[in-house]
Amino acid sequence: MNFSKNISLKKLNTFGIKANCKLFTEIHSKSQIKHLIQTEEFKRNNYLILGGGSNILFTKDFNGLIIKNEIIGINILSENDHIKNVKVGAGVNWHKFVLWSIENGLSGIENLALIPGNIGASPIQNIGAYGVEVKDVIDKVWAINLKDGNEHIFTNLECKFKYRDSIFKNELKDKIMITHVSFNLSKTAIHNTSYGDINEELSRLGAERSTKNICNAVINIRKRKLPNPDEIGNSGSFFKNPVIKSSKFKKLQGLYPDIVGYKMSETDTKVAAGWLIDKCGWKGHRNNDAGVHKNQALVLVNYGEATGKEIILLAKKIQKSVKEKFDINIYPEVNIIG
Ligand SMILES: Cc1cc2nc3c(=O)[nH]c(=O)nc-3n(C[C@H](O)[C@H](O)[C@H](O)COP(=O)(O)OP(=O)(O)OC[C@H]3O[C@@H](n4cnc5c(N)ncnc54)[C@H](O)[C@@H]3O)c2cc1C
């Protein structure tokens, strides 16, 4: 087992934050995880599992062990007339898997194209975009308990998926390492174009509603709307959309007719956090290299040399102003480390 010392994490987090870790290692198989947890380096240090680093904000150097999950492989476990059950290694890039599914004539994850990061993190916050959440297609999650090395296989129900949430973000946070995820992908196209601008983009492209065209439409929309982390450091949506009582939403609608919300149930409404932040005047704000993106108020950005602490300071100011103006608490979606 190789441990490197004092490694820079700048290229390993999409926020592009300068931070070093004390120790760094890569995992390529389940047996390596079982071996790792017996080592002194693991036993004596704090650790952090890293995938693509696209949902993480380092606020200082990490004085412990970073374990980068590099387990690869895409294998079809079973199929019937309608479904292929596909098991994928945690270290496989999410978008590459989306493209693989399209090339193999499978449908179900085309709306989730271009989401950065790896397969292993996809169940953790139940990634979602354009009306689809990954919980809709996850069959099982394979994980190793980092205390005793035992393997656990979680059914979809056992993952306790919710909006940007799962058991892995709560009870099991930092206790297990996800090694594989299996997905039920559809052989017959089941399209969801009800959300966002997908239909408009398909008309603009003059393209029919096929799985591949929906994937391309999503890619185009995302490229137009979201900053590319290779150009401006960011972690996508910094805050979760808050869920409030529908009665409160109605009152706010009286004051702000253009408020954006989606009914979750009879009693609850999810409010677009980007709209709230924009209304507080933050869009395009910049202090040194920490800022709020000029087109997307929900995305905090690092123009180059921002520190994690500067991003946090900005996030706190935004939370405070949203609370003062709307009496709504907004919370980070991003994992804050340090
Ligand atoms: C430009 C941009 C756009 C984005 N758009 C979206 C979007 O539309 N929808 C959405 O839901 N998200 C979005 N995100 C957030 C991000 O892409 C997802 O949360 C993604 O799943 C994170 O994957 P990752 O591999 O980079 O995880 P990391 O950032 O490396 O890790 C995230 C968390 O998961 C843990 N972790 C990672 N891998 C494992 C593992 N194998 N086992 C156990 N724990 C693990 C880490 O310890 C950490 O706590 C966006 C991010 C960016 C930068």
C-alpha cells in the first residue's frame, strides 16, 4: 500500500482551493480497502474519502489521510425484456457512465448528463437534475464498513433517499466506503422532459425526443448556464433549495409574485434558493477572488486564489441576508471540510 506525503489537493477539488493533505492513498479494489484499514496510517489518522472532489470545500489543510476511490468497471449483472441491471465501480466518472448508457441504448439517466464527480458519490446526496434523481434508477449500493471491513449491500429502500440526502450523509457518514452501485436502466425509452428547458432546447435543435437528443439538450443547457470548473472554480449549487410550508410560500407569493417554488406535497413547497439569493442582490458579487456567479446566484465561485475560509465567510453573509429578508434558513449542499 502506497502513502504519499504532503500532497496538493488543488487539482483534486473543483473549487480549486489550495490545500494540502498529510497523507494520500488510492484504492483500486475491495481487498485494498480491507488491507488499508489494518494499516497504522489509517488507524492513526483522520481520513476523508475523495471521489471527483466536486462537492467538497476545503477550509484548511487536511491533517490526515485522503483516500481516493479509483475502483472502476461497468458490468451487466442481469437483464430482462425491459431492464438491464448494471453494476458500476465507485471510481467511474458519472458523465462517462451516462454516455456509456446512451451508447448501449439504455434510458433513465440522460437528464443527469454532465454532473461532475464519480459513481461512488452519486447515492450520497442522491444527485438530481432536470426532474430526475439518481434514486429513481439505483438498485443497490455496495459498501465496506471501515471499522470491521465487512461488506454491506444496501437496497434502494435501505439507502433512505430524500432530496439531496441519504443514509450515507447521515447515520453512515464517514463510516463506510461505497465500492459499487447498481442501476436498473430501461431498454425502452422512458423520457422525462417536464422540467427545465429541455423541450425548448430540443425544438431549438430541431431534434426529436430521443434519449441521445435529451442527453445532448441537457449538455447544451448546462454548458450555457453553469460555470465550467476547469475555467472558474466552483462546486455547482452551493446551497440546497429550502423546503418551507406552502402557507408561508403563499404569503411570500403575495409580496413577490415572481418567487420560484415547486410544490412537494399538500403542505410543503421547495423554494429556489438561487431566486432568494438573487433577490438579496448577491448575483455577480465579488470580494477578492471569492464570488457569486454572474448568471447563477446559487453557485459560489473561486476566481483563482480564494481560500475556503473566504468562501465560507461569503456563504455565511448570504445565509444571513436570506434569513433577514425572507425568514428562511438556507443550508450548504457542499461538504465543508475542516
Ligand atoms: C459544475 C457543477 C455542477 C453540479 N451539478 C450538480 C447537479 O446538477 N446535481 C447534483 O446533485 N449535484 C451537482 N453537483 C455536485 C456534485 O457533482 C455531486 O454531488 C457529485 O455526486 C459529487 O461527486 P464527487 O465524486 O465529486 O464527490 P466528492 O466531492 O469527491 O465527495 C462528496 C462526498 O462524498 C463522499 N464520498 C465520495 N466518494 C465516496 C465513496 N466512494 N464512499 C463513501 N463516501 C464517498 C466524500 O467523502 C464527500 O463527503 C455539481 C457540481 C459542480 C462542480
